[in-house]
Amino acid sequence: MNITPDKKRVVDFIEQAYEGKLCLPDFQREFVWRRDEVADLVHSILRGYFIGQLLLLPCDPLQPPFAPRALYPVARRRASPHATALILDGQQRMTSLLYALHDPAHLDTGAYLKDCSQHCSFFINLRNFLDDPDSDDVVMALLAREVPRELRSLDTQFAERIIPCSMLRTAGDVHRWIDDLSDWIEVNRPNEVGEFRRVERPAIRAALDNFLGFQISYNELRRGDKETEEMFMGQVCAIFEKLNSTGVELSVYDLLTARLYPHKIKLRELWDTACKGGPNPVDGSHRAPLERLNRWSKGNVDTHKFGVLALRSLALLRGLDPKPQNLINMTPIHFIPDWWRAVDGLERALQIASFVNPDGFGAFAQKWLPGFGLLPVLGALRTQIEEQRWGDAERADLRRWYWCSVFLERYSSAVESKSRKDYIELLTHWKHSGPPPALFVEAKARIGAPGYSVRDSASSSSSVYSGIFCLLAINGARDWRLGESIELQTLQDHHIFPQNYLKRHGFDAGKDKTLINSVLNRTLIGDETNNKIKDKAPADYLASADLFPGGHGVLGAHFLKPRAVEIMQEAKEGLSTDEVRRLYLDFIGERESAMLAHIRTLCGI
């Protein structure tokens, strides 16, 4: 790769952007600067300060390496840009200056700055600038409703020496404004003509000429003599990944979208077709929408990084380690058929993950999925099972793998390397009668050990916590008062021993926080039922016929066996601190014992 440094006037770059010749790669994220940041940039140029460098990729407008997109303020006017260069680094600065110098209020493009609900216009108070170049009152950034009517008139601009930034595009515009200012002074302030010509006009002319002549350094990336196009584009994407720190982070999905564009593979269109249905680019056949994928992702590749999850599953199906560098460099050969295998597998993964049944994994709502990192492996393995038409043994192994992963919190970090390892070991076990996956051995050693506990899990961010609530759903846990299944009622996680009851009996909200909020003291009931419990002693609310119209049998599905219920009935008001603590610890011990027996069965222990 060759890097060619040079300098050029900022206003020339802005004119190129306005004409649709200087563009962004389509995968660049949105413009995110606020009006105060735009004003600061204009002020910096007025003072001649360094504003950083640009990184550009020259291109043939007829065959751009990436899909070009016009800069935000003129995107509607330049729907089909003819890019001669793409901005790799400098989007926020160039877009800011394009916005300030080509007032969008006049362009009528509907372009607003971040946190603004109206167009914003920029003005320079030259009098303030000449008095004190560092004054905070030099550049004015005013929303449409904030611009005084008189400021739109030349009389006010000339009297106050305020020039709209939209006059700073060319030397002709600037000099004409200064000449008109001179004429206005001769007519309206004849006694100031001499001072103006001798002092003020030269100073204003110098300040504005300096703005027009301000140059910015830029580097152009060009392919080296020995580099292939594929190598060069790979390096460009790697640079993008490193540079993109000012705006919204680019994902691997964005970068692969860019890499595949020259091969006529439109990754975002593939995503839309997967979610909403439409013609298959391979053979034109109609594809039905993947309803769960669409619902869970809200049709957006960025929701929970679903676009990246699909690519990880695709990489696994190709036998690749799903690390970012491998995803970015995936070959376009057979990409579209592999894409459909991956997203169909992801749909199957969501189906089984959300199925409230012993054959499913009980994630009855998105927040209870014990980790999105599980989905690519689950999807790829499920695809293999369906394609190979494997039977019960492989499906049972898949369920065992899932629950072992959940209760070892295996996918809470470093998911890429674990994904590949688990996928290969299970396939080897199934295809070639290889040894059981190492995960099964680890689960037996850790989850099967006497010291294994879920007591310290007290947040839904933990896969153990979420996994237990999924087990409650699969186990048929119902609201105590209504007795209806989870499909008919909105159930939430609530305390069994109310927090305030425990605090009234000596539990410290700080020191005992994890103990109070432990998953062992939480279960699925409705908000209305929880409001009836409030801060009552367990013994008191268990005696309520309103809460338990069908008796205490409903508690069994909540991993509350008879001895645990007996302990709850002993937990009354008026007990000593020591008595309540003893009962509570006995209660969570009983409940944990019931849970662990079930977990170990699921994990094949």
C-alpha cells in the first residue's frame, strides 16, 4: 500500500462534497456532531489552528471499491453520487463544514445536527473576532427559531459585522459581501468610511481570505505494485476498523459489507430479505421471512449484534474460527448459499431457545436468553443435525452442550475461540465417534462437585441467573394466584422472602445484598401477586386464600419442595434476627438442592 501525503484548501474539499465527488463508503456510520462542535471547528479554522488530517481513498466513479454515499447535508440532492474519492477518516469534520458553509435551511434537505430538531445556521461575528480571536462569541450556531428576523437582513449583518458562514464558500462570495459592506457604510455611516477603509476592511479581508485559503493535510491510499486488489481492500478495511473512534463503532458486519460490495454481494439487502422475505438472489425463488430473527433483531443488524452473530454462524459452517479478522476476510465464493444456511440456522436457534418445553430452552422473553454468544454455535450445530438427518442422540447432546455452557457461564467472554472448539468437538463426536467434548468433562468436574453453587448469582446479566428462570418456565412455573401458564401471563422475577421482611429482621442492605437478591430467593410471579405480598412474612402470605386459591401445590414447579414450604411457614413476624437468618439460610439451601439436582440431570451428570 502506498500513502501519498498532500495539502488542499478545505473549501475545495467542501465543494467536491457538495457536488457528490467526495463521498463516504456506504458502511460508514452516521454523522454525530452537535452544533457546538461544528462551531468550534469553524472557529479553529478562523484562527488557523490545526484540525487534523484526512485519509482518502481515490476511486473510479464508474467502479468504486465500496458503495459511495453523499455526505449527510446533501444526501437527498446527491442520491447517485459520482465519487472520485472516499473519506476513510474525517467524516465528522468534512460533514460539519459542509453543513456550516451550505446552510441546509436553504438546501431544504431535512438534515439536522445531533440533538437538534430544526436546521441550524452559522454566523461569524467579525467584530468580536477582530477584538478577541479567542472569544467564545465569535461563531454563532442558531436554530431556525433562534435566528432573529433582522439577522437575515443585510442591513443588520453589515451594521453588526456578522457574516453568514454560507458566504464563505468562494472568494467571489466573500469579496462581494465585503464590497457590499463598503457600499452600505458609504451610504449609511459616511462618517466611518475613512476608518473602515484604513483599518477594518483590510482586517476583515485578511481574516476571511485566511479562512478561504486554509489548507488541510490529507493522505491518499493507493494500491502498491505488488498488491492484489483483494490484499489492498483488506488493508483498507483493517485501517477503517482502527480509525473509527470518533463516530459510532463500526462492526465486523459493516466492514464485510464493504469487502463484498465489489463482488456484487449486497450484505444489507441479504439481511433485509432474511427478515422481511423476498426474492433469493441465487435463483430468484421467494423466501419467506424469518419471523423470529426479524422480531428478536427488530429487523436491524445492530440489535444485539445480530448481523455479526449470523456471520459467526456462517464462519462455523465453513469450518472457520469466527474471530473478527476471519469474518472480514471471508471469501465471496458461495457466500450467498452459505448465508442462507447460517441465517436459517439462526432462526432454528431462536426457535429452540425460546421454546417453553423440555425440548426447548425456555427463554420466554429476550432478557432471559442466557447469552447471545450461544446462538451462532446453536444455529450451526442445529443446521448440521437437520442436514445430516441425525437423530435423538445428537439432539440430546446439543441440549446437554447448551445447559453445560449456561451453568458454566462459558459464553460470558472470549466467545469466538470457544465457539469453534465446541462446534468442532461435537461434530467430530457425531461424525467420527470421537471422544465426548471437553466441555462435558469439565461440567462433570465442576457442576458435579459438592462445592458447586448458584447462590451468588443475583443479576440477570449472569447466564446462571437467566438459565434458572428459563428452567422455571420449562418446569411450568405459574403465577401463584392466577394459576395460568407463562404464555397467558406476564411474569417477572420477584422475591420469595420479601426484601423488607429480611431487612426488618437484621439483614444489611449492603453487606447482605447478594444474599437477599440471590436467584435462590427469586421466582416467576406476576406484578399484581407481588404487590399483594409486599413486605409480608412468608408465613402470613402463605396463609392467604386470595394468593393461593388452589392451595400450595402450585409451588412445586418453582423448585419449592415440601421442606422449603415448611420453612416459609415458620418464617413469621416477631422472630429474632438469628432465627430469621437461620430459617432463610435453610430455605435457600433446600431450594438450591432442588435446583442443582435438576441442573445436573440436564448437564448429563
